[in-house]
Amino acid sequence: MAEEFERDSGGFRGRGRRGGDYGGGGFNGLAPDRGRKKAQRCRFCREQSEYIDFKDLQAVTKQCTAQGKLFSRKRSGNCARHQRMVNGAVKRARYMALMPFVG
Amino acid sequence: MTDEIQHSPKANAVVTKDATAVPAATPEAERKPWEPVYVKVDLPPVPPEMLKTTRIYEVFLLFDPTEATKSWDKLVEFVKGLVEGRHGGLVLKTDNWADSRKLAYEIKGLRRGTYMLMYFRAKPAIINTLDAELRLDDRVVRHMIVMHEKAPDQLTGRVRQRAAEDFEEEDFGRRRDDDWGDDDYGYDDD
């Protein structure tokens, strides 16, 4: 059966049409949503956090590498809203010397 | 023009009553694991005319530890004096957040510092002045004033149930197709 349109890899190289691990979400042009329910990947959404305190070092230090660099949203799994809050909190913590800028 | 605080639409629903009011707790048996628990917090009573004209703020200050241990009360009085005396605010809670904690980096030759945390209610107009005054004083090494539209957990006594621990800790790691990313992500790569 002929396809109506060309499917390109959508940026996921070497994964073929199935989309590998990323199938089930319906990303740009890959295999359609397989109906799998996605768990919330944002840990702050799961906790229903409305505010991320820069003093809550347990939560905030986890958002940076061992070198003190912020994780990207792709790496941290946060949603856009909470990633913005995280960024602000980390920068405040750095100013107040609770976290390093480098190191 | 009234003195009343204009709240963002999202906050409006909460702040028409006293922001520190705590919802009735669900009984132990029915409580779900992710539902928050509230412990009792002692706060000074807020005069009703302040409820609508003031916001809840938090100020976080960093002091030299030797000076702080010597005259902690004087420092508290100083900040309180600024908030209540000069600007007509109401201090809700004062904490010694950390005593001589190691700083993440050296500030003015200081490697350790003592932190003070103070919650207060005040009119928004005074915050700029308060900020300037804190910057002027030599004893205050760093300070940060944060606004809260709704009362923060420390004032409501909300104990957050960390739902994250119930799931296995998800570290998304380096994706296999992350060829264009940085090399120094992750804890184990060093």
C-alpha cells in the first residue's frame, strides 16, 4: 500500500519507521501514537509544585551536573514551566553562594 | 488609587482570604500519598487592614559568621527595624537558616557564612527602598528579597510529600542520538 507522503527520520537517525524507544508519542512524522499512556516525566509536575524554592537544595542541586552546570530540559525531563522555575532557582542559589557558578 | 494589591488572575482565587489559612486536613485513613500534610505554624496575627494592602515577602541574608554569633540579636533587630519600624511592615517569622555554612565560593575573603531567613508582610512600594538599605549596610554580605503571591510552605506548614521518591529516580542520561550534545553531562562520565 503506497504511502501518501514521505516520512523522514524527524531527527531520530537510525531508528527507522518505528521510532524505536520514541514510538508511542507520535513525533513529527514517525509512527503514530500507539495508545501507550505516558507517565509524567516532570518530577515537579508529579509533586504538583507551584514554587521551587532556591533554598531547597535537595531538589535544586539535582538539576545541575557535578560541575554545577544546569541540565537541559531534555536531560532533566522537566516540563517547560518547571524548567523555567528551576533555572531561576539555581541562579538565585548561585548568587547566595548556596551553589557554585563553576565547579 | 487604592492601596490594594493587584494580584495576577491565577493568584486571585487564593488571596482573597488570608493567604496563610490552611485547608482542613483529610483524615489519616483517606489521605492519598501525594496529598500534602500541614503542621501547625505559629504566626503573629495580621491586622485586617494589612491583609489586602500587603504582600508576603521573604528576605534571605548572608552575614559574616563571627559577627553573626556575636550579635545575632542585634542583626535581627536591625532587619526588623527596617521592615517594621521604617516601613510599617509586619515580620512573620525569623530563622537562623544556617550557622557558619561553607560557602560555594569565596566572597570578600569569606569562606563560611551565616544565613538569616525572614518572612514578612509589607506594601510592595517599600521593597525597593528596603533593598537599597540592605545593600548599604556593611554587615549584610548578600541579600535576596523574594515575593510570594501565595503563602509559602514554611508559613502554611505544608509538608510536601515527595512523590518523586515513589517512582524510581529517572535519569534520562545521554540519549543514544545525542551526538551533538555536550560531553560532560552525567555524574559517572568523569
